[in-house]
Amino acid sequence: RTCIADGYMLADRRRPKKFSDEQYFKTQAQMAELFADIPEALANTIQIAKRCNLTLTLGESYLPDFPTPEGQDLQTYLAEESIKGLHTRLAQLFPDETVRAEQFDAYKQRLDFECGIIGQMGFPGYFLIVADFISWAKNNGVPVGPGRGSGAGSLVAYSLGITDLDPLEYNLLFERFLNPERVSMPDFDIDFCQDGRGRVIDYVKKKYGLDSVSQIATFGTMAAKAVIRDVGRVLDLPFNFVDGVAKLIPLELGITLKSALEKEPQLQERHDKEEEVAKLLELALRLEGVVRNVGMHAGGVLIAPGKISDYSAVYCQENGDGLVSQYDKDDVEAVGLVKFDFLGLRTLTILDMAVDNANTQRLIEGDPPLELEALSLDDKATFRLLKQSNTTAVFQLESKGMKDMLKQAKPDCFEDIIALVALYRPGPMDLIPDYCRRKHGQQRVVYPHPSTEVILKETYGIAVYQEQVMQIAQVVAGFSLGAADLLRRAMGKKKPEEMVKQREIFNEGAQKNDLSLQQSNDLFDLLEKFAGYGFNKSHAAAYALVAYQTAYLKVHYPAAFLAATMSADMNNTDSIRIFFDDCAPNEVEMLPPDVNQSAYRFKPLSKNQILYGLGAVKGTGSVAIDLMIAAREEGGPFKDLFDFCSRLDLRKVNRRVIESLIRAGAFDQLEPNRAALLAGVSAAIGAAEHANNHVGQDNLFGEEASVQHQLPAVEVWRPAEQLKEEKAALGFYLSGHPYTENKAEIAQFVHGTLADIAPQKQPKRIAGVVMGVRIRMTQRGKMAIVTLDDAVARVDVVIGGDLLAENSHLIKEDQVLVIEGRVSHDDFSGGNRVSANKLFNLPSARSTYASMLKIACNGQSDAAKLTTILQPYRKGESTEKKVCPVKIEYHNTSSQVDLMLGESWQVELQDELIHHLETWLSKENVKILYN
């Protein structure tokens, strides 16, 4: 266990030993033997034990004291703040005073009910504490989510500004959050902007005291597969050997090694027959379930009424001054500490940046600032975007499955988004087709009982939400909403004895409302099924609001939104590529990075233009970019590479940074020849260092020396090479695509694009550039999954067996490949995949599918030069090269000669050959003819 934690091999005699061989619990006999000379020492341990006493009070909750105005208790202050907040909310919801007056009684009645329950259960302090730190966050520039979990069902929370969704408008239930018939602590899950979450925790520490606030420990234990790998590593066993054993563990959540040995005969067989496997499993069984590492809860923060250490053991965070409890989340609650969830949500960071970007543009245009809270939830353009499933980067709606569902559902109101967020999960997903058909009038809406229509009408007779289960129990069987919540929980836990009890209560109530016993039992069975998959409507509604806000920004401010989305994920080039691919369909132009214009983040220049962020260029970093921007602001734009190097600290803006910026095209506005720039880096750095070493030195005539620097004369990169270097710096192709250069030629023997392919039995010929290669070991041997891209779409190609073995040297990134294979549906991705049976690189494909290389000399009679160019690519005596016949056409003013070269002069159609011929004779005089 120590070796696993510290990364040492068990057999390493030089490893440091933290523990002695005596550090274990000894038996009574061993202790008696050790203390034979002073047996009274052992006897005294009994006396010491009797004098030690610790009593833990469990099951109570201890909240910190929240300061209230003099003369007001917590309940009075909560009620006062709630009604004050309600008036503010109603003024926003109902600007018309007459309408507001009509609505007031319903809201006031609900508010009084909730305040009464909160006071009765002793939780006013909890609500005030949460409202306080959320108010601080909103007033100090930290974006806060509109709600999360069942807390969005509370009108008090809405009035206090804890949530931002009207629970009466969307029929959200308070009892789903706080049930007077089941006393337990309320639990608000709060989403904060990822970047600002730490500031809110710091505020809480300052308000309640550093020693009263802590985060919560988590304990990672050694699970079946992981413990085999850990033990194998410290035993220094070969990776493939350990990997083979680990892969025999069945894919079952929470499976133990003991259970795996019972379920997998091959694992048991290897245990019985192989000594090394037996030893590996024996040690793994002893360590399984043991704590491997201590971590920190993702969002939980404890606030105690005094020192945290009075309630729980604590430790200090590594590289920090914050405390962490040594109890996990269940144990801290058992000893009475209250957990507050401070969760970081990246989407809130994106929304914040996108609104800032949009408001910068609105300010220029003279428009008032955009406020997300004031958005109308019936914007036609937003719903048009959703119907088109143009939802890449839209919160909760960006997966392929979600996009397919949006195409079916065609949402046209906010309630649709709530339902779709709730439905798109493993349990209720099968109901999506019925929901869509009923919504569009293609299927009759049927209700389980006439009395349920008022509850299920919004979801077309399908129970989608947990709250609907509670309301049906209330309407049909006379349950209070508190009792209905207990019923819902019981149905979810499926405890037989509890279910019998609940069924009896339900039947008794239903029969009072004129349902027969059969109808009542049928409805109960249906509710039980619904409760198994029903989703929390309050949570779905809150997250649907965030989804709507992101969709609104995408459709109305596409550059501002996509710039924010990419800026929030600067280090993930795969994500940036996905968002870059989404720019063109949304009519957004991405401009390359520019040392004189770009910021660290992606910057919208207009509604439809984004300037690439320097921070997303590989190998740069915030320190180097901040120095560049500071130098630019102080001394004006950089004039050239030499000026750039002379004005910066080259210890921080080093060669690697400069070369990455050149490859990315960030110097293109100063010098478009990236090859020359890259070749001139050494000279530019040398000139800058020389200038720095001779600062203030004059020449012979007392004037400062002035030197004109020039870049080396280097040939411009060919498009494919430039794109390859660009991809090395950015992670993808920005200024073009390598497939485009060969697109017209490939179209002569590959018909259609990757977007056109569909499952079929006949082999299909496709082509694209290799964007990624994943190697997998299967029972049939090694298999490669190759991602091809043709600048229109992408597809995964599976290559295995002899085809992989013979062509592994061709399967590398940036290579153009032509594949023949069978197209099938990919259940994992939801798209297509191709199983290859033939594979060519572009020269091989040319030679395979071409009928002739036609060279028109047109007055050029230099046979020696032509021979020199063709010679390296000749077939000669080889029988393995894929070659093509050559025809020479010679034209001059008086004659024309066509010459078909002999078989030994057939050539491989390599890129270099075509390039040499086109350079000599021009492109129109070199033609490859295809059948």
C-alpha cells in the first residue's frame, strides 16, 4: 500500500521506509511478552481506558449564527426579507400594476406557507446564509446559476435571489425541496462561475472566520481493476501481463474481485494455473477497498457555529491555507455540520464572457446593455435554432442524441425545453418518440385517469417529472404533497414492506374518489413505474433556462458567444476545433492570430468575426502573451520579427513561443512567408541579444548604430506543409484544409463526400485526411480506428488484420488516404463507421485508378531533363510498385508528336513527381487521366 502511494517498486531495497516492522496491532500474548519486566504497565492501560470518554452527539444540525437587525429573530427577518424580495420580483414579472395586484394574493399565500414551514422546521438561518453569499457573489461580479436541484421549487428562494425561476409560473413544488413530513436539512446546490467560485468561498471564510469554514474530504478506495493495476505496477510485472488480467474483470459497476472470480471462468483458471496471477490476485484481494488517496469534495463547504475542529478532525490543504475535514460528507452531516454546495459551472463563465462581448458591441452601436435576466422566453429566432438542432456549444443540448431529439420534437415553447432536458436520460428516453408524436398530433393523447389530465396535459399524457407523481397522488388519493413526496421516495427505493403500506394508503384514498380497487392498483403500478425514471422538474427547469440563454446568445450574437465558448476551453484543442467547425455554419469568420491585434482570449471584432486568441496557440502561455500585449500597448505595433524580439524579454518569450506563433500565422500580417520567418528566428534572437548587450554604445561618429535586418531567402512552404505546421501550433487546420489541395483530383475517382455516406452492403470508396489514430487490442489482434476528414465531415475507419500490418507505415496524421470498405451504423457515436478492406495513400490511389500520365512538352525538347525527373519514380524491374503509363505530347509550331513510353518507364505518381513536372512545364501541361 505504501509503495502504491509513493510510486516505488516493492523489490526496491533503496526505497525509503516510513514505518518500522513493529508498527502493527500486537496480540495480547505478544504485548505480555514485550512487557514481561513491567506487567503493571499493561494493567494500567485498563485504568487509562476507563478514564477516557468521548460522547458524540449525532443527528442534530448546527448552523452558524447569522446576524440580524436588533430586535429581530431569524424567522421575522426571513419573512421581512422574503416579502421585500417578492415585491421586487413581481414588479419584474408583472410591470402592469393591475395585473400585479391580481396575482399578488396567490404569491403571498405561497410565500406565507413556505415561510411557516421553514420556521417550523428551524431553517430560516440556512436560507439567510445562502441568500447572503449569493447576494455578495451577484454584487461582486461572480455569475450565479438560476438554480439547481429541487431548490428552484421554493418561492422564498426566488424572492431572496437564491434562484431565478418563478416556481408558480412553472408549477414547481416546494415540498419536493423541503418536506415538513420528513425532517431533514434543506440542500441548495449553487452553481457559480468557475473562475469566481473561489472568491465566494473566500468571502464566507472572511465572514465566519477561517477556522469555522472548511471543505470536505473524499476517500478514494482501491476498486477491482485499479487495485490489480496498482499491485502489478509495484511488483514490476510487465504492463501487457497486468493489463490482460485486469481486462478479465467483467464490466459491472462496483464489482468486487471475489465476484469477478466467480463470474469469469478464465480469471479463475489463470489464478489456479499461473503462480504470478495467483500472487497478484492474492495481494489485490487484501488491498481491495482500502483507501488509496484522500481528495476534496467537488463543491461541499462546511460552515460551523464555532471552530470546525470542535466537530471534526481537519487538515490543511496542500499549497493552501484552507481547512479540509477528515470526515467525509456523510460523517460531517452525522456530527451536525451543515454542507453548502458551491459548484463551479463552466457555462456560467461562458455566459458572462459572451454577455460582456455582446455588450461591447452594443455600446458601439448605441444600444443599452443586454441582461440575461430580462430575456423573453419566447424568442422565435432562438426556437428556430433549436428546431434546426444547431446546438453545438448550447448547454445540455449539444450531444448528437440531443440534436436528433430536437429535430423530432421541434420545440416551440420554454416548457418543451424543460421536458426534453428531463426526458433525455437512459430511463425515459424510450418515451421521446411518443412525446414527439403526441406533441405534433400524430398520436392520440391518453391519460391514465380523467383526473390526471390537468397534471399531465403539459407533457401530453406522459409522466415526465417526479412532481407529477406527487400531484397525481394528491389529486387521486388525497395525499398531502408532503406525504406524496414520501410516496415518491418509497417508490424510488422499492422497499417491499414500505410499498405494501403505501399501496394500502393510496387505495383507501383513491376509493374515496370513486376509483375501483382495480383502477387504483393499476394507477399505483403506473405511478411506481413513473417514479423509477421521473426527473426533478425544478432542476430541469433551471437548467432549461441556462440552455435557452446560451441558445439565445448563439443565434443573436454568434461571434460573441463562440468567442466566449472557445475562450473558456483554451487548452482543449479538440473542443476548439469543434467550435471552429461550428463557425462557418453560423456565418462567423475566424481570423488567424495576429501579434499586433490578438488578445489572450478569442475576441469578437463584429457580430460575425472572431480574432483567434493567442492563448490557444500551443507552447505560449499567459506570461509570454501578457508581456507581448504590454509591449504592444507601450511601444505600438511590432514592425517585424526583429522588432518583436528586440522589445521583449526573451527569457520569457522564448524561441519555442516565437516559433509556435510563426507556425500559427500570427506574424502573417508582417511577413506572409512563414518558412522565412522560422528560418530567421535565430538571427532575430541573436540581433536582439546583441542590441541588449550594447545598449547606449555609439558608433565612431557619435551616432547610434542603425542596422537593417533581413530574413533569409527561403522558398515559401507548399500549402500542405504550411497547414501541417499550422496544425502543430493550433491542433487543427485554420487557414485551409490539406484535402482541398487534392479535392478536384480525388473527385475523379471518389464520388461524393464523407457527409454523403450511408450504411450499405456494397463496398464504398471514400477519401480524407487522417486526423487521429487510436490503436486497440482485441481478441482478433491489433486494430486501428482512424478518423478521416474531408473538410466537409468526419468518419471513423476500422482497419485490422493483414491490411493494418501491411499499411501501418501509411496510417499517420495528415496523410491523405483512400479507403474502400463497408459502411455501417456506429451505435456508440450514433453516426457511421467504415470497415476497411482496401487502403491507399494518394500516390498509390493515383496509380491504381489512373489510366495515364499525360505530359505536354509544348516546345520544351530537353529530353535529358525529362529523364532526370522521371527516373526516380520509374517502375524499372519492380513488380511491387503501383505505377501508371506515361504519354509524352510534343508540340511546336510545325509538328506534333505523341509518344507512349514503354512499360519500364511507367512511374509512381508521387506528389514530388507531379510537383517537379508542374514547376517545369506548368500545371495545365501535366494531366492525370482516370478511367
